[in-house]
Amino acid sequence: MICVTAAGGTLGREVVALLQARQAPFRASYFSDASAAAARARGIDAVVSDYTRPETLHAAFRGCDALFLLGPNLSDQTDLELAAVDAAVGAGVARIVKQSVMGAGDEAFSLATVHRPVERAIASSGLAWTFLRPNSFMQNVMTFMAPTITAEDAFYSASGTAAISHVDVRDIAAVAVEALLDSRHEARAYTLTGPEAISYDELAALLSTAVGRPIRHVDLPPADLKAAMLAGGMPADIAERMLDLDRYFRENHGSRTTNDITQVTGRAPRRLAEYLRECAPLLRSPG
């Protein structure tokens, strides 16, 4: 039995879908009662995990021999995931596949320092492990950029002209499922990227072609982008994480490409232009 945490998220949904397609036994863990209830209505073995209550984690993991681990994007994500590792050990889980971040091993930016302590705890726990270290998600176009793309024909960053090897979450999920089902991936850290590094200016050009109207990338000074994030309700410390990620990209750390996805899945990772064509119908202007 496999337990999938964050099963309602952008990546978790794809992991669940692939496990269903493989007819692999799994339990889906959600952050909210409503999401778990909706999953149960679809015939999924679903539970709620409250990371501030370790007993709910232990109950979710009990009877599972493998765990896909991704905690909530909160200020104390590291501590919450460390608690989940302890719960996994206590519940008798044998293998953890952890969703991490590209560059985690170097701890050279804020998100890496969130994930690397959890990686170390897993590696020293005695459990088998696989670490997935993806670059920026292609799906961020819809998750974060879509409101201003549809309303203003623009999206914003503080990444300058940095090239980024954006990766499709469906490819990350495919690697995750292989690692959950096949022990050959134990004690491996996979850096997951798309096949090419593309700047946000180039992304805007590709998106313009896909949607049939001009879309602009607006490169903002970090202070201005932070002000916009805060005005939109983002907590200050999470905004700082995002700004530090943009700094990491500006320093050209996000342009690396790897063939890890192909090695694990046997197929090439999806290209950004392909993803943008898929989501173009959802980015129509309101008018």
C-alpha cells in the first residue's frame, strides 16, 4: 500500500491518477475534510492529515509500506515534514519518496534550506528513500500567473532574463510512481527538468503564439514584486522564499537540464510549448 500526501495538490493529483492507471493500491491523504470527502465519493481510500497533529499522520500512514511525502507550503514546512518522517517510522513505512527541490543538496537558496533538513532526516532514519528535486513547474503558469495573464495580458517576476528548465508535473509524477513501485530507485536523488532552459521573456512569446494575442513578461525589482505579493495576501516569509528563488534563477542556477526523467520513465520530458498549447484555452481574456 502506498500513501500519497498532498493528494489534492498540483503534483499529488497526478501521482494519484497514475497510481489509479497502474491499479496500484494506495491511500490518498488530504489537508482538508472536504477534499477527502470528495475523493471518497470517487471511490478513493482517502484520509485527512493534520500536520500539527502527528497522530493523524500515524493513522494515515499505518498499513502503508511506501510514502510519497510533500508537506504544506507553510512557514514551518520543515518542522511539519520532520514530524511526518517520525510518524512514518512509527507507522512501519519502509520507503519514502520525498518531493524536494532542484539544488537542495547545495542549500544555496531558501527553498533548498526548507527541504534539505528533511532529506537528511529521511536518509538517517533507516528507511529506504528516493529524493525528487524538480525545477520550476510548468503548471505555475496556471497556478500563479493565470489571473494577470487573463486580466492584463501580462505576468510578473523578478527573474530578469534567466533561463529556467521548467518541468511538467506530469513528468515528475511519473518518476514518483516509478520510485514508489520499484526498489531500483532507492538511495537516488533525481534532478528533474524539462528538456530546455527558457526565460520568462521566451515563455511570454510562446504563450502569445498559443493564445493568439500578445502576452508580456514584466520583470520587476524584487521590492516591487514583494509589495504585490503582500498586497495579494501572501505571508511575508513565503514571499521572501519566492523572491530568493528568483534571485537563484537570476544567478543562472536554474538553467541546468538533465536526462533523469528519461532514464527513469523511458520517455523524454514534455516541452514547455506543448504545455502552453494545452492550457491556452483556459487563458482567454474575459472580454
